[in-house]
Amino acid sequence: MRIAMVSEHASPLAALGGVDAGGQNVHVAALSTGLARRGHDVRVYTRRDDPDLPQRVELAPGVEVVHVDAGPAGHVPKDDMLPFMPALAAGMAADWLEWEPDVVHSHFWMSGVAALDAAGRLAAPPPLVHTFHALGVVKRRHQGADDTSPAEREWLEPDVGRRVAGVVATCSDEAFELKKLGVPPRNISVIPCGVDLDHFSPGGEREQRRRRHRVLSVGRLVPRKGVGTVIEAIAEVAAEGFDVELVVVGGGAAGPRGADPEVDRLERIAALAGVADRVELRGQVPQSDLPDVYRSADVVVCAPWYEPFGIVPLEAMACGVPVVASSVGGLIDSVVDGGTGRHVPPRDVAAVAAAIRGLLLDDQLRRQLGENGRRRMTRRYAWSRIAADTERTYLATIAEARGTTTQSSHDPGAIRRTRGATR
């Protein structure tokens, strides 16, 4: 197959540097590479955000990143990009006239808007599959006035879900939300994000601790990630006599006051709780160094108010570390309560503290949960498995669009021959 990926604000090339990459960057890079390894040709279309970038860059064998001129060739906050989607659509449509993709997979709602626009410019458009990565209705529910999404998202996002041929949800909770938005259930497939099992593994170096026990929190530093809850929970655990430290990876490191408002807020929480000497705000850590940090922890805590999916628990479990996770969004699916970690209600300091305490008291339980987590990642969340499942979704979507039977995944050229015969 020829597969067109659309990722308007999240270039897969950013995943190579690690520290500036978010979940969507990593997802698109890993999925595209996994599909190429299965014999497919993949082009990833993203907005040019640097005038010095070449038009085309090879990400991996069989994967090419195409930079489309859409708006200024510089950084633009993703919530300000909607006016540039017609230009992105025009650039993609021009390329598709020559390349003729068999299927288009857009990522994030604005990419879906652009992909539908581009397809509408073609006489014989390919079928479109879409992954939202996050839903505006859920974001507004939890952030309210702090949500910076453009107003148009409220109606454009559901429209994308209803118009594309298929939607790939990353968890069962998202599939439930999509049905409420009017997306036909028969068009929804649930395929989770994956994890690099070679990079994130139990074997390898462990960063040295400062105290007997280490709890780890990884992710962007925004209030909804619940790091403040984790700090307050650590204070409760420390008050009971545990020699414990909390390392927070992500966001800006502690520094001059005012440089990062969220860092300032978390420092105040730690000071008021009396654990400033136990909490380290590490800042960004390169992807290459993250496994050593994960392996140094007794427990990884993910305590967001809401989470569309969540890559961090996968990385922790792949490293054999148990996870305490809020029972929200994708964490409900990925972390098995009592099997690979513990579920806790969001924003519940006492519950988080109790879960941490229980795991720190039982070395054997931590080892067992860690082994179970690694096994679960190997069986269900390897990128090779995610790519194979996504490939099957593409084939079924293409077959339904053409009124044919699904082609064999062992013959990548079959779809190309079928497509050519119908033109």
C-alpha cells in the first residue's frame, strides 16, 4: 500500500531528538516505521515550521516526511494553526495527484480537516482513516475556560469523525466518547499506542538514587497532569517514616522564579508540604536516558485528571516498573489494577499515598507487578503488533470503500494492483 499520514503540527522528525517530542510525534514516527517494515510506502505530511527544512526527508527506509508550506515557516502554537489548513490541503492534494495513496491516515482533528479538504479536491479520493489523539469535548469538560482550542473545534472535530471512512480510537473510553459525538460504532476500531520494547526494557543501567525509595513522575508539566497530587501524596508517605524521594521529569527544571509558572507552583506545593528536600524537578530528559531513570524507580505514578491515552505507563511497564495510575481515559485500559499496578481516583491524594505505601512495603509484589507489566507490553503494545492491527484496519477500510474483499497483508502490491484496475 501507499499510505499518506497527516500530522499537521507534530512532525515525526521531532521524535528523533526526544526532548521536544510529544506523544503524537512519537506515535506517528513509530507507526509509520512499523508499517514500512511490513512492506508499505509511507509519506508523512506535516506543516513546514523551519525555512531551512528540505521539502522531503527520509525518516526511515520506506518512510518519507513531506514538509508542506502552510502559513509562516516558523513555530506556530497548534491552537492557532486552523487558518493554515487549506494551504496544507492544497499542498497534499497536489502531491496525491501524482503519488495516488491507497489510504490516508490523519492525526489530530485539524489534520482531519485538512485531509478531508485535500481528498475533496481529487476526482477519485482515497478512503480516510483518522486518529484524534485527544477530543475537544473531553478537554473542555476538564479545563473549562483554560481550554485554548479555537471555537471552531466544537463542530469541526465531530464532523471529521462522522465523515471519514474509519476512526482508530486509542482506548475504549475514547470509543465511548466518539459514539456520543455521532461517529457510527461500526466505523470505530480500538488500537492502542505502542512502546519501543528494545529501548524501554528491564535490563540495563539504573540511575543512582539519593534515598532508599524512589517514586517517579514523567510528563509535561501542566496542572491537569496531577503532579501536585503526587507531591502531596509523597508528603503523606514521608510523614509515616518512609525514606522516599520524588523525581519529576518533564517541563522546565527548577530555576529562577517566574521562568516556568507550573514549576513555581509545584515548588510551592512541595515547600508547604514540607518535602522540598525530597522533590526534584528534573526538567527534560533525553529519550536515550529515560530507561535508566525509569529503572531507578520503585513506582511510577501517573495521576492526571484526564488522559486521552498516556505513553508514560507503557514505558514504565516496559521497563518492569509497577504503575500507580488515575482511573481515567487510556490508563483504564493500559494499566491493569492488581495486575501491573494500581488504579486510583483522580485528584485523590490519600488514595495515591495509600497505593504508593502499599507497593513500597512489599518488594515481592513490586517485582511481580513489574514482570506482569513487561509481559503485557510484549504481548499487546509492541509497535510491530500495533502496525499489524492498523494495517488490517486499512485493508478492511479500502475493501469496503471499493466493494471488494480484503486483500492479503502478505502482498503489499495487491492493493496497488486493485487500485490501478479500478482507474
